[in-house]
Amino acid sequence: MIPPHKHHNPGFLALVNDAKTRIREVDVEQVRGFLPSPDRPVIIDTREESEWAAGHLAGAIHVSKGILERDIETVVPDKDHTIVLYCGGGYRSALAADSLQRMGYSRVYSLAGGWRAILAADLPVE
């Protein structure tokens, strides 16, 4: 079941829209193409622990947005490795992508539509 869209406050949406002017997004079909690749990107679920536990993209790793900047250099030490971030709808992951770019990561993408897009596209989940 695809979760409903959440209501977002105007200040949050302004922040996300500003971040989206600086980041790159991928869609679910691009992610589908990454999945069988032996040199696929690191796919990071930035949602909260309870969201992750309820289901996540097969092969993704969990690093919630709240600790991403603290832990990313341990999880992905190579700042040139491709990273795809996703959240529930593509908002938090856009903010996270913007933050990682400021930390020097050069190949960071946010999944447009996030978890809802993953479910709608019937990508493999765990």
C-alpha cells in the first residue's frame, strides 16, 4: 500500500525548493537500472527508524537524516562514489543531498518521489 502524501508547512517547502535548485534528482526508472549493476551506487534510506523497519528498498542501507552528516564519512568514505538518497516523498532526501554536496560529495542524487515512488514502481522491497 502506498502511503498518502503528508502535509508540509510552507517554510519547509521553501527550504526544500531552495535545495532542489542545487541538487540532482533521479527517478525510479534510473534507480531500477542501477539495481543489477555490480558497481551500483550506495542507496541510503534517510527516513526514521520506524519507517525503515516497516519496509525499505532491497539492498538499501539506513542512515536517517538526523545522523547522516555525522556518519556519512564512515558509511561512504569515497566522496566521489555515487550515492542515491531517498525518504518518504523526496523532500528530506533533497535536503540531505544538499548537505552532502556541501560536505564535498560530488555524485549525490535524491530520488524524486521517494518511498512512494519505489512502491508505485514495484521495485523490490524488504
